[in-house]
Amino acid sequence: MTAAPKDQAILAIDQGTTNSKAVLVSADGRQLATGAAPVGVSSPRPGWVEQDADRIWSSVLDAVAACRRGAPDAEIAGIALSTQRESVAGWRAGTGTALGPVIGWQDRRTADWCAQIFTDADRRLVHDRTGLRIDPMFSAPKMRWLIDHLPADVPLDDVRLGTIDSWLIWRLTAGARHLCEAGNASRTLLYDIAALDWDAGLLDLFGLPATTLPAALASDAGFGRTAEVTGVPDGTPILAVLADSHAALFGHGCTTAGTAKATYGTGSSVMAPIDRPPAGESPVPTTLAWVVGRAPTYALEGNILFSGATLAWTADILTGGDVAGLVELAATVPDSGGVTLVPAFAGLGAPHWDRGAHALISGMSETTRRGHLARAAIDAVGHQICDIVDVIEQQTAPLRLFRADGGATASDLVVQTQADLLGREVQVGEVAEVSALGAAKLAWSALGVGASWPPSGGGRVYRPELPETERRCRRRLWADEVRRTRFAAR
């Protein structure tokens, strides 16, 4: 490993569901400058979640411009990408014109199709090769929907499909490269995580032409060079790409079994590296975290559909959309007063995998106040994380390290609630942009520059304060209400 010049930085672009962010990261992990721009999410019908592909790209340019203004003299050594995962874009190869909306990872328009069209043998095939189950959250059903709804004048050989990393690589290289990263590919239901390649049988199963898909590369393989990108010199190498949750895991230094992280965003991801994929189907699926060189790292990961979105929904009702105000309101009461909110607005993700479940608020009485409802929303975030951790520990071993990141971790109440419900210590790092830093760390490594960050210590540590008997009581009540939610939907 060599040392990097002091004036060089990796431009890390973190493209998320609601915002695009850019961070200039030095070889020693310092953030020289940051920038951000909103993206926008629409829901034209119940259960549909869409974004605009061109708006995603322009938000990236806006974030990069704001970041560059903060450190105009920094020399960009390369680009690293961290991106939202299962969302799907389609565009024309000849023009780069988007073929309809980006279908978001939360979208469930294909739920009936996923439930009805596939046989048990099909589902076993998908699980055996991808580690996942057929669910509308993943990319292949969305890709098929886009194919089925192409404009009549668009020939199939001019269609390109991809996850958000491939859309950004296409734009960053002015259409020269149609590529994606292995960890992102592993979330499509089309990628064999043992063979590390697209699977012809899975493509046939979903009716997707191989010509539409990008080539899938290792996370540090290099993804072309920039061209015609405002604010970035032409020829800048795209050094590393990671899916956002995977990048956060890498950035936390959680790279071995017994460690885990939770990312609190619009939804949440709980991910824990494993030595080998478990035998048989698991309610917490196996995913490919990254491939560095030719070495894959696998992880168990559970995805929650509504975590930060639960707080936002409750804030819309109680505090005029002010999430910080919601947390302040929740702090006015010692607990939820017996109120439980199960935020199954789009069904339930891991570990329940029940898209038919309905949202539920229960346990209210004449003494229930607004603060109790606010506290129930915060509890709902923590309980969903606990549901996944319980399964991970059943299938592996007790976790010795649990780290957290994402917007909600700015709240002491949210993280303390998480520690109380888990009954274990939760560490929150000093750096907010963990996904961006994880991708930047891998990019520096691809340049042969050693990066000893982020530090293993520092940050905030939250230890459980709730008595164990009370913790178990709250977890049982939550489990009962989840069961009731799922039963009521039948």
C-alpha cells in the first residue's frame, strides 16, 4: 500500500431513496466537503412507488456541484458509488432516454404476479441460486413490468435495464459502459451468488432478455471513466461501487461473522456477515455483500419496508410532518402506554414476508395521548430491527458488535429505545455518511492506498436501561400484534 497525496480525494456519491449526497473523502477518512440534493418520490396509485430517472441524475450533479464548492482545490483521484439497490430503471441504448419511471424498491405493483405465477419449484430455484425469495421488493419483477409496458415503437434490442448503479454508470460514462456491481446484481433475483454471474435459467423464468442487462463486475473492478460530467474532469476513474447497505457494513468495519449493522433510512437494513450461507430457506435471506478481487463476502440481511417512513407518516398526522417534533413529543411520555403501531403499510418484509398484512394501531384507551402514539412509532422501528436480529442469532451465533447509522440515529431516544428492546449495546459512529465512506474506503484500496478508518472506537454508545422482564413483555406484545395484523388481513 502507498500513501496518497494530501490534496487528493475520492468523490463518493451516495444515491439514496430521498436524497443524493456527495462527499470528498481523503485517504485518512476525513470529509473535506459534502453536498446533497433531494430526489423526490411519488405514489401514483396505492402500492406504487416511483422516481424520475432524469431527476435522480440531476440530483447527483447538484450534490456533486455543492460538494465541489466546499473544496474547490481538491483533486479527484476517482469516484466511488453507493446506491439504493432493488429500484429499477429502463432506458434506450441509442438515446439514453428513460423508458418510464424508476420503479422503487418499496413498490408492490407486482405482488399479485409474484404470488400467483410461480410454482414451488420456481421458488426453490430462485432461493437456491440467489439466496432470496420471490418478492416484489426485488428487481426482476419490476424489470418484467417495464418490459411488458414498453412503448410500442421501442425495439427490444434498444432497451437497457438496470439497478440504480448501472443507470449512474451509464450517465457518468456518457453511455459508454453498461455495468453493475455484483452486490447490487445479487438483489435482482437473476444473479447466481455462488457462480457470481447472471443465471440463464432465472432470466428465462422471469422472461428477461440477457441483452437488456448490464455486465456484473466485482465491487472494486473499475467501472469505466467519466465523460461529460459537469464538475468532474473527463477520464476520472470510477473505482468502486457498492450497494448502500453493503457500503455501510463495509464502512462500519463489520466484515466478519459476529458483527452486524442496522441502517435507518426510509426503510431499514439489518446485515451481518457470515462464514458461509446457511442451508435451507431462511426468513432472513442470504445476500452477497461484496466481491473484492475474486473473493465474495456473504451476509444475512433483513429488509424493513417502513422505518424512517413510519416516523414520517406519524409525524404527518401528529406534528405537521416535523419528525424532530415527533421525537420531542414522544419524549413527553415514559412509554407508549400500551399502544402498538405495526406499520405494515405495504405489508411486512423480513422476517415475516407477508405482503398481505395490514397496518394496525392497537391498545388505545381514553388515557391515550398524542405522545403515546409518537412513542409507539419509535417503538415500531426498534421492534422490527429486533425481529431480524432474533433470526440472525438463531441461525449464526450471538452478535458481539452491533452498530447503527442513518438519519434516525441522530435521536438519542430512537437509539436508546433500540438498545432497550434489543437488550444489548448499540454503537453509533461519529460519521453520519457511513455508506459514502465505505464506498470511498474501497475506492482508496483499489488505488493501492491503505485506509485505516473509520476508527473502531469513538461515537456514541447506548446500553440497555430497560429491565429484562419488561423488555420481554414488550417484545411479546409486539409479536402478538404482528400476528393479529397478519390474521386480520386474511
